[in-house]
Amino acid sequence: MRRGPMIAVVVAAGLVAACTSPDGGGTANTGQSIVIGAGSEPENLNPILGYGPDGASKIFDGLVARDAQLALVPALAEQVPTASADGLTWTAKLKDGVTFSDGSALSAHDVVFTYKSVLDQKVNSTIASRFDALADVTAPDDRTVEFRLSHPYAPFAQQLTLGIVPRAKLEGADINSAPFNTAPVGTGPYTVAEWRKGDRMVLKANEDHWGGAPAIKTVTVVFVPDDNARATRMAAGEFDGTVLPPKLARTYTGKPGYQVVRNPSADYRGLGLPSESPFTSDARVRRAINLAIDRRAMIDAVLAGAGTPAATPISPHLADWHDTGATFPRDVAEAERLLDEAGWHRGADGKRAKNGQPARLPVLYPAPDVLRKELALAAASDIAKLGVEAPVEATTFEIMLQRQKDAAAVWGGGDPYDPDTAAYTLLHSKYAGQDGYVNMTLYRNPAVDAALDTARRSLDPVARKQAYTDFQRAYVADPGWAFLVFLDHTYVLRDKWDGRQTQVEPHDHGLIHAAWWNLEKWTPKS
């Protein structure tokens, strides 16, 4: 009896919200402003510390960028840099006349400062491991940058999307805590007008951008980590666009004035299996779990069809490198046999144990993430059918890291740029036990290490291809995860702009990569 008044209040609020943006400005305008509901908020806005390393950052530009087909194109550099014959030297020539948003001129010395700061051990850069091969970077003159590598690294040009910062703003400062990190100066198409942490960020068009001034003059990004909350606020008219789980997004299908956008991605969701727990330390157990999980059912029921099965972190969108034979076809009988072989036998109650120790694998997921919750429940259900206790627990990323030796956790990651960045830090044994989001399962496999090392150092595409085939086959024989699915990212957008292009997306799709990756090129519909 009380639902009628509540509905009336919600509808009234929606009518008001549909006419106003969260910051009080009108969204019913000429399309020169946009309000985006983002599912994540950056920790900082400094490329040195790890903000937007793959480009599309809106505030910064790299030496190169990516087009809609993910091909590298010149940005701050006149041409896409190439390697010397021995693969050890890469040279970039800067465009002439580029300025930062404060009017200061871009110089090769800014590029040198940016990359050297990433490598500085006093700087807490989350992307330093990407530049393991970089021995030195120098500026022979104001427009020339030379990168010298300690060993050949074939995909190095992919790392040159990193945004460039002005040396004058950070030289001599503690980069880890500098005011620049929240109020940056860049060469990008937008500048930061305001950032209220935990709430929103407002970007203004850089009218002097070297690539031309954006037609959308104001971008308001509202940070709402809870999927259901974003869906509610989108329905109330607060946002012009947002990312939503597929089942929530499809409610807008056919709704006048809206587009449901479904973009392919290399973004996996996977169950990290602890390599040092009593139960999953045995490769046969980890393989059994992979064989027991019904990935197709997850895609149909949880993703509403918006995804593809995963077996390794190498996405099918990395078509030149993906091994179609490296899979885990569902085979519950073989999973049962492997568990028996590993000594985990069913008792009279149907539960498995070994030497009196019960088979137990807690499954953790980050609490605000509806999609990961549903995947965790589905994976745990399949694991439980094997006679394994698999309680599902909502928690935080910090707790997931702390429990990396005793619990499985639903992680996400992946990119469509190169298999090295998709797999190396995730699975190479030298990252086991390091802090942060590298090798979270403490996985160690000499054959995997050897293949990954060969692939990143080889300049021969044929040899790289073979090395990644060897890697994937060694991995599926001894998995460290149960990779579940590669997602299609789904969005709801008001149908008010032209110029949007589809791009295969990485894991990171908040403000930077997403349906609005090229927002600076959008124009209002007439």
C-alpha cells in the first residue's frame, strides 16, 4: 500500500533530474556538456604514478595514441617511433609548437623527466614494471628523445602512450604527494577544473589543444562504484551515459533517445586460485576446477550473452597471438578423476577430504561489484558440486590481496594491445610475492616463465608467435587461475552526439577507455 507514494516521489525526482546535471548545470542543452556516471575513480591524475598509461587519458597525451582499430598513430611524436636494427634504441621526434595547458612549451626534456621518474625507486609508480627493459632515456636536443633498452623488447612502442608531464611542475618535488597529482597540467584535450574526491570531477575543454578544441566543452564525471546505484541514477536522468552490467543495460533497448552500446573487450574476469593453499597447491586440483566451471552458462545467465569464454589472459581479440587450442572444455567427470588422483576423496557425506583435511576454497569478490558477485556465486556453485566447500564472501580488494594464500578471488584485468602486457606481470614467477596487483596467485611455472621471457625479447614475429603458443599450452596444463570470461562492456548513452567510434577495450574503462574514449572528437547532433 505504500509503494504508490514512493513511485510518485521517484518519478518527480526523475523529471527534475532529467533537466539538470549533478552540478546544477543544464543537460538539456546544445550538447556542449556531458555528464558521465563512472564505476571507478582514479587514485591520482599523474601519469608517472600510473594514471592512464595506455592513452585516452583526456588530460595528457603520449608520444603515440591508438586509433579505433588500436593501431598506433602519432600524437606528440611526429611519427610512431621504430627500433634500431638491434632493437636497443628507439628514437622519437616531437611535433613542433605543442604547449601544455598552462601555455608552456613541450620539450624533449619533459619526456625524459616523465620516463625517468617512472623508473625512480623513490617514486611509487604502479607501472614501473612495464619498463623493465628501459635502461636510459635522453634528449639530444629539445625535440628529440632517445630510449635505450637493456635488451630487445618488441612491444616497446606500445608503452609510448604514457602521458607526458611538464618537468617544471614536478622537478624537485615529492612526486608521490605533489599537488600536481590532483590538479595536473597536461597537453591533452581537457583540463581539470574541479575534483571532489569520492563525488565528481569536472573537465573543461582545452581550447588551445594541438589537435583542435573539443566540441564538448564541459565533462562532468560522477563516481558511483555501485552498479545498482548507477542504474538508478541513470534512470532518474542524472547521467548522459554510464557503464552498466549487461542485464541492467538491456532494459534500455529500444527506449527512445538512448543507445545501448556493447563494446568488445580484452577485459577478463577470473578466479585467482591460490598456489600456496593446502587444497589448490596441486596443479591437478587447479585443472579440475577449470574443467568443472560452466563458462557458457555464466555468459548466458550472468552476462546476458555479452561475453566469450576465457581460459588464459590472452584475449581472442589478440588474434595474432591467441591459441584457440588452449581451452578448458567442460568435463566434470575428468575433474572428479583429477581430484581423486590428487588424493581428495569424497566421504559418505559427499564432501571431499585428504588425510582428514576438508577440501575448502573460499571465493572472495569486491562488495560493490554486482557482476563479480554473480560470477563468484556461479563459480562457487560449480566448485561445490565437486564436493568442495566454497563459501562466497563479499570483501575489499585489500582483503583479497591479504588472503592470497588461502582464498580464491574474482579479479579483473587484461588488454588488447600485446600479450606481454596482458600476461607477463600476472603470471611470471619473479612477481610472485611482490606488492600490488601482480601475480596475485603466487603462481610459479618454469615453462611459462621461459616462454614469456623468450616472447618479450624476440624481434622475430614468428618466434614471438611460437613462444606465446608455448606459453598458453604450458599454462593450461598447469593453470594458476580459472579465467572465466572476457566481457563485452555495456553502456547506456543519450543519443545526442555524433563521432563515437567502437574500440576493443582494456580492463580499465572508467573515464579514459570506454564508449567515450574519443569524446574529444564528438560533436552535438544537429
